[in-house]
Amino acid sequence: MAEIVDEKEQARTASRVSELSLHGCYMEMPNPFPQGTNVLIEIYTETEFLEAHATVAYLEPKQGMGLTFSEMPAHFASVLKKWLVRANGLKPH
């Protein structure tokens, strides 16, 4: 589960996240934001969440958009790394 906020319009939209990486993710949504839009993304699991500032890198009309993370506090970066380790079936370092 994720929510994305257009920082200029303060419009909040719920979405599904896929292709999550250390550098960004893909947001599935029928009305993606224009390329270059600055957003705040919030991603939730049952027990944890993270927030990051991101920019829309590309969009696919009526499907979704790719985001590039631009700023993420260290605490949320460590949550993201833990999720990626878990998703790949690796042991944390």
C-alpha cells in the first residue's frame, strides 16, 4: 500500500507500488502525474512505513509512473534496505 502526494497541489492518491529499489519505484495508477512533478511518497506494510521525496521520472498513460527518490532520511533508508533484503530472500548484513 502506498500514498503519493503532489507537493504543489497537495493532492493525495492511493496506489500500489512495484519495482521497488534503493533509487525509486513504480506506482500503478490510472492518472499518473506529469513527468518532473515533485512528490512525497509514503509506503506502508503491516508493521512499518517509509516516506521519501521523489520526482516523476517517466509516465505510462492510464497505467502508472516511475519515481526517482531524491531525498530520504536515514531511518527510512534503513527500512527500505530491510524490505529489499527480505524481498530478495537475502540475509541482512
